[in-house]
Amino acid sequence: MQTRTLGRTGRTVGVVGMGCWQIGAGWGTVAEDDALATLVAAADAGVTFFDTADVYGDGRSEELVGRLLAERPDAGLVVATKMGRRAQPHEAAQYTLDAFRRWNDRSRENLGVETLDLVQLHCPPPPVLTTDAVYDALDTLVQEGRTRAYGVSVETVEEGLQAVARPNVASVQIILNPLRRKPVEEFLPAAAEAGVGVVVRVPLASGLLSGRYDESTTFAADDHRTFNRHGEAFDVGETFAGVPFDVGVLAARRIAAIAGETPSAAFTLRWIVEQPGVSVVIPGARNPEQARANAAAADLPAPDPSQLDAVAEVYADLVAEHVHDRW
């Protein structure tokens, strides 16, 4: 698989990684054996970057990824986790050095490592991103050997720009896909200029861009695509990339037609990898077949100029009014 440097971490990672929210919780039930088989299939297919968080299944996702690390200690895998969402209430005042140490220590135990490769603030309240003491505390975690590097997962382009301006932020994780194009305009160039890695999440708009769904599709009660349709549990931009489901279905159909014989999901992942400044994209997977298909997208030809123009038209015609000014 093609590789890139993940910003200021200095680590080399495959351009298609794996997001591990799905194997933790929030997407319907995934059995433990299936989750482990999915992780193994991803690694076998060349995936070297795995993204998890301490709240995915209350640590279940981290523990499963930790089992993969234990089985493959010399595989050169890079694991990023996230912290901050354990704060109750989720307020800026909770983002302290003592809290960071507690959360970090729990993640290290779950993953079975002495030092994390990368820890990211998990879509923190906006004031966190402008507080010097927060970055001082993160620097302390690095100095103490708890993590090798730190980054930030953000909701908006403005938050991403604030993060890349900090000298020791190694990477920023942001939503980017054909239905959420705003980061292409300003954020990706700023990150590239600063030497900050870009981790792209929600690449398939919660599955919309897989082309598998229509207006009648329903999801399980414990799937965020049911319980967070309108932002009831967390930022609505994390569910279908913030696009109303019916609008997203129409847009996904048009993108599938643009992709032609290439599967819609693979075409979308390749479109993301082609965006200048992207380090790695992290689609989720619920089974080995999905993991292998995601990894294979890295080897597809890049979309041609006519396809790129057509994708941009879909965004302008159907989607921009719902998302562009919000995130």
C-alpha cells in the first residue's frame, strides 16, 4: 500500500487505515470474534494505522486493538487513540493534566502498551483549543513518556485551523468526503504548510457513500444512525456527515453513477486519498470483507478530471446548503 508520513509524528502509515469505532459500540452489535477477524484482515491487507478511542464501547475497542498489537508486535502498526469524552460533564474545565493522566493511563492499560503512539483530544469543547494550559499539559504527557505525540480531533474547519497553528500538534483528525468538502479549500493547505498530519474520518458519511442504502433503510436501535439523526447524543455532523438522510441518499446515487464500474465506497476512499495534504483515511469495517475492500481502494487509479468535476457538482447541487456553513 502507498504510504505517507503522518505529520509531526514522523511515522510512516498506509494511506488507508481503519477506524475502530464500529468494533467498539454505536453501530449495532459486532461479536468479539468478528471484530478480531476484521482487525486481522485489515492488517493482512496492508493497513498499518488503527484509530480508536477510550469511549468506544467504554474501552472495548482499545482492548481489541491491544490484542492485535500483542499478536503482531513487530508489524510496525501505529495506533492512535482519543481522550476527553469521558469527562462528565463534557466541559473545558475538565481538560486538566490530572484528567489527561487518568485517561491516558487507562488507554495504555487497555492497549497493553507503555507509551501511546498518538493521543488525540476527542472533539473537545471549542475553548479547549485556545487554552495554552491544555497544550502545556499535553507536552507534559510526552515528556513523561505516556505518549509519543498528540493531536486533535475536530468538528469544524475553524477548529482545525486553530489546532494546526500550535507548534507541537502532530496531527488533526477531521471529517472529509464528497459530501463534506469544505476542508479542501482552506484547512488542507494550512495543515500541509504547517507539516501537520491529516487523519480523515467519516469518509463514507456513515455508510451513505457505500451505495447500499435507500430511502427505506432502517438501522438498529443501538446504532448512532438511529439515535443521533438530529444530534441527540453528540454532534450531528458525525452521523451521515450532517447531511439529511434523504438528501444523502440522492447524492450517493449520483456519486455511484459517477464512479461507474468502481464500487462507490472504493471510489470515495480513492477520492479522499487524492486530496493534497491527506495523510490517512480511516474507514470503519464490521467484517473482514469490508476491511479488505477498504484497503484495496488505495490501489485504484485516481478519479479523472471529469469525475472530479461531477463530484463537485453533486455537492453544489444537493449538499452544500446543508453543511458548508455549519462545519
